[in-house]
Amino acid sequence: MTATAPETQHGGIIRPASWRLPLPAETNLINANDRMHPARRAGFIKVIRHAAWAMARHHKIPALQRAHIFYVVHPDTKERRRDPGNWSPSAKAAVDGLVDAGVLPDDNHTHLLGPDPRIGDPIKGAQLILWITDLDQIDPDHIALLNPPGATR
């Protein structure tokens, strides 16, 4: 876990609390291009959701009212195509696990900005890492930079 104290200054900007939440390496991730039976897919979702719940509890991530989340996918070394948005079903399952753990009251637009995709270096077996930032510690003008005007309409 990486936590940043809210009073830490970076270039004159107060840095809000944030956490790095890695799911266990080699957790089977779901890609939007996967064509699998819904029952099999449900099993993968359950594992990802539970892993995120367990890691959030393990790292003692506090209850937040609003958060920005981006996820970094470290694809398997065998993966050739690396479009990070394709792993959004995995990120959705992980965010649901954060809600289950009480990190967020819900994953709707009033509590969550994101999850936004990023791609990391390939690793054997793949890995999903969530980066969670407390939005209640950010000035509204800075939040506007993350969320363009009219995006919530």
C-alpha cells in the first residue's frame, strides 16, 4: 500500500491521500473481447471482486465518500494486443469489491470518478492495480481538470 499524507506538498499543491491497491499477480482478468459463457465469466468476476475486497481490507483503506480511481493493467507477456480499456470488466469487478469492503458507499457518479484505464509493462500472468485518490481532499477547481465540464450531464 502506498498512502500519501494530505499535508504533503508537491509543487505548491496539497496532495490528497491516495492508495495503490495491487490485486494478486496471476489473477485471471476479464477482457471485453473475451467470448465466454456467462457462468464461467461470473466465476472470474467473483474472484476479482473478492480479491479487491480482501486487499482493501488488508491495506486498511478507509471509508471514502468520493474517489477517483484509475487502473493499471500489466498484461501477460503472451498478450499481443494491449488496449487497456478492454480490461474494464475486470476493473468494474474490482471496484465492486471496494464497495463491498466499505471503501465507497456506491460506485455511481456521485461517489466515483473513473475507473480510468492505463497500461503497464507486461508481466508473467498479468496483474491489475487500482490507484485510489480521495476526492474530498481536492479543491473543486482541480477536480474540474479531471472531469471536463458537461461530462456529468
